[in-house]
Amino acid sequence: MSENHFSILKAEIEKDLIDLDVIINEWNDFNAEINERGQKKTDLRVAGSILHDFYTCIERIFSKIANSIDGELPTGGSWHSDLLDRMAIAIPNIRDRVIDDSVKQELYEYLRFRHLFRNVYGANLKWAKIENLVNDLDSVRNHVKEQITQFLDSLI
């Protein structure tokens, strides 16, 4: 690894964390609009897209860590959940864990939703199925950012 390897990785991930904030701000603005005018059926598609982007952004961070530090991404049909699992474990002589088990469990719900979102038509989405996910976005984002920031601080 080059002398700048961890500095470059840290800068890239910090940019992703800013993107995560942008996604949350989009949700907060959209949610305020919904509260003002009332829900429409098509709002589910927008909410689903925001939830999809939320987890995708986090997974991008985890992928960068797996590639740059662990040396590889998991493979196979369950690689998405395997990657999430891997981020919750320390790898001796390589790196500390990135997130704890409670954040991993929170993120599993967003991973499951993203899989659902990619595999069903938007007209089949139900508010009852995503309500907890959107209501918890700020809190989960804060937990994720805090733990990823702590991990990044341990690198340099």
C-alpha cells in the first residue's frame, strides 16, 4: 500500500458520508412535503428510492473498506449480507470492526428492503412495511456515521 492509501480511503469515505447526509436531507424535505399535503400512492416510490439510496451509499463505504483494507469483497449469492456481517467483526492484524452488532442489525432491515425494492414493482409497496425504516433514518444514519468515523480515526 502506498503512503497515502489510508488518507485517500478516508477522504473517499468522508465524501460518501456527506452523500449520506444529502440522502437524509432529501427524505426530510420530502417527508415535510407529504405531511403538508397528505400522502399519495406515488410517494411510496420516492420513499422506496430514498431508502434504496440510503443503504446503497452505506454498502459503497463497506465495499471500499473490504477492497482497500480486507483485500477483497465477499463473493457468491449472499455477498451483500456477508459484507454487512464482515463489517461487524474485527480482522486480526488487519483492521478493527467498522460497526457493532446493534448497527449491523439495524442495517439488515435496510438491506432487506433494498432487495425487496429491486425485485417488486413500486405499486406493490406498502407504507406499513416502510414506515419504521423511514422513521428511523436519522437515528440509523447517526449511528452509522459515528461508528464509521471512529473506524476511520483508528486508521490514521
